[in-house]
Amino acid sequence: MVGGCRRGRGAEESRLVLQPCRHPDRVRIEIPGRRVAVIAEQLHGAERDEAWHQITTAAPQFGKYQEQTDRELPVIRLVPKPG
């Protein structure tokens, strides 16, 4: 899960980071030793709130990013693509 991708402390430019999610079936991530095709899904509502709570519990610094902007930081779920 990607929590609050950002550039510039939550600035408008951070939206550029999420452009690959406009084509959720074409996202690939790199983890040590391999590339993985994933499906990217932006979370909304209660599902986003629960994921954000999990993220900020595990990494409290992300909560500070949210405090520095007036927009809701996006949370993206990455699920391995079947096949």
C-alpha cells in the first residue's frame, strides 16, 4: 500500500506522482530482485480512513504530512496482478 505519495510537503506537485494510477492495470513496482505487475486502486471513504490509520500507526511521520496540507492525501492499494 502506498500511503500519501508526496513531493514538497503535500504540495500540488505530489499529484504528478500518482499519474501512473490513472492506468491501474499498467503499474509495475520494483522490490529487491524483481519487478511485479500490480493493480493500483485509490481508496476512498471508510476504507481509506482505516488504511490511513494503519499507515500512521506504523509510520507516524505520515500524519505530519497530512497536517501540512488542506487536501486529503491519497492512499493507493497495490495488489499483485494475477497471472
